[in-house]
Amino acid sequence: PWISDGTAEGTYQLELCPGPCLPRASLPVEVTAGIVFVGWSPDEGFEVRATDGLPGIAQTPRPLLPGPEDGVTPSPDALAGLGGRALFFGPTDPGTPEVTELWSTDGTSAGTHLLAELGAGQASFLAGSGPNQVLFRFQSEGGDDSLWRTSGTPGDTLRLASLIPDPAALPPALPLSDSELLFPVHRRVEASNSTWVELWRTDGTSEGTVRAVAYRDLFPDAPSARQGAVFLERLGNTVYFGLENSSRTILWVTDGTVAGTRLAEYDDTYPDGVDSWARVGERLLVLGPTENRTFLLSSFAAEGAGQTVLESGYFHLMKDLGAFGEGAVFLLEGAERWETWETDGSPEGTHRLFELPRTAASSDARKLLRHGEGLELVAGDDFGPLIWRTDGTEGGTRAVDLEPET
């Protein structure tokens, strides 16, 4: 990686590891002493490393396993930030590398401490745990799946419940209130040998970790499946969540109780599921098909019914909804052209940005994404796919010439 203050003199390469080095895909965490990340070297294997961002080699605060053995398991969720420190899992005994321990570091050797020995098994952090605590999942070799929490001290690292929070397959936790978190889990039902999705809430205590909403509460006649919560968004005191059922994603709202959970209310037209969604300020935009083969873009505010923003009409496809600037953008496909639209979540604030040239009309437009102050997408012409770049105007829309010399 490189670091820059915007000047040539202040731009330099940061050497993460001595000699051959491989930083992993785990997200770096900002700590008191700088930045902590997971890196590999042939002498130390995978270990937690720290840098202050200045020229020089990043240091290993405390190798958990001596020599080339891995002290840390590299993964995208290998680190979690908490109060200016980084939490991570790893073993310290080369003879029992399967024993998982929870550690905390401020980026220095003196500030690296053991919080808890969890036992033989694997652990992973839950994203979105909150500013004062971190939730994590521990899977023991004996088959027990459990939810844990820590506030960053050895005496306050506790097992909360036998649950299956699944960071790889389920969305992150989010605050339900100032003192509670809402998070999805997979729940095994031994009697039917099935797995269901449930929403749980916790105040950080065993007694306050309770089920909020179960898949079986909402779809009592549905067959068992590992269909899950697709997203969670909080607007005001209401949480919107998408739940899969029979290959469709249904939009629900909840206050964290079964009695307070209901289907989201649309105004005129109800979509046949949700294809995509985007948070825009204090609104949630959802896009999905209708039974009459059109597409519907709706906007939800805190504790309010959905408002129709746009129905696709003669355009037979609406897709790729995504946040952009202060609003969101999406694609409309017609029989003769593609159009890119922008919305602030209201009907009056929804308008066309530009139309793709007709040479691309018969090809699939896709991968709409932000690039600087503009947009990029992929759309084809008679010779194959092209990358198009736009500033949102007809005159500022052009194909990117990837091979100008040819």
C-alpha cells in the first residue's frame, strides 16, 4: 500500500513485512498506536501486525506462535475494533494449535493481552456489534455453537446462549435501541432435523438474550430451509428486514417482538418480492417485480407505509439499484434502449440521467457502480462488451477506449 498527504514528497510506499510479505484480506483496524492488520511472512507465518503509517517495516506486537506456524487464522473478519484496540483469535501453544483464545492489542507488545481461552474449536466475529461490546460465534469441536460477547476485559467476556450466528451467510447485527442489538441466527430444530432463521436481540447479558422473531412465526406452513434474513435496516424505531421464502425476498418491519412484526405496507401496487434495496438517508428504497410483469420502485420512511416512486411501465426490466451520492441510481431496459435513472426516494426527485447509445441497445447492461464523481457500467456493442463512463449527462457519456492504439 501507499500513503500520501497529496504531495510528491509526502507520498511513499509502506513496507508491511520484512522481505517477502503477503497482507491478507482482513479489514485493518485503527488502534491507539496506529493500524493493525493480518500479514504473512516466511519467518512468522500469519500474525497480527501493527504500523503507525510512517516509513518503516510494520511490527508484530507479539507473535502468538514462534516460527513459521500461523498464530492467526486469516479471514475477512479476523479482527474487530473495540475502544481503540483490536480483538483477534489465535492459539499460543504450538502443541495445541486447535485451542482458540481471544486476544486484545493496542498495537504494542506491552498492550497485547489474553482475554479468554475458549477451548478447542473455531471463532468468528459478528459485524455491527456496537461501540461498547463485540459479539462473536464459537464453534466447539464437541458440536456446540454459541454466542459470546466481550467488552474488552477478561472478566467481562461471557457466553450468552447456544445459537448459530453465521457471519458468512447472514447480515450483520444492528442497534435495536440504545441498549439492545438485533441479529439473525440459524436455529437447529433437532426434532425435524431442520434449520430455521430467527432474529434475536441482546442487551449483553445471558438473561437479556432472547428470541425476537422466528421464521416459523411468519411462515408456519413453510418447509424447512436454510433461507435467511437478507438485510436489516433501522429507520427511527422500526427495523426493516428482508426474509427469503420460496425463492422470493419478502419485506417485513419489526420492533423486536413477534406482535410488532408485520408485512411492510405498500400504497397501491404490491411487488412480488424484492430484488434489490438501498439505504438513502432516512429512507429505504426497494425494487422488485409485480404480478403484471412490471417493476416497482418503492420508498419507505421511519414507521411509514411505502410510497411508489416509479413503476417501469413499458420498460420490461428495472435493476441494479444502488446508493449514489445523496440518492440512488438504477437501470431501466426497454425494447430499444437502456436508460440510467437517479432518485432521491421521492416521485418528483426521480428522473432519467442518460440513455445508452443504440449500438448497446441489444446487449445486457450491468455492473453499475460509482467512479469518482461519475458512474461506470458495462454494456455491449456489435463487437462485444464495453465499459461506459458518465457524469450523468448525454454529452458526458462515452465508452472507455481500453486499447487506444488499436
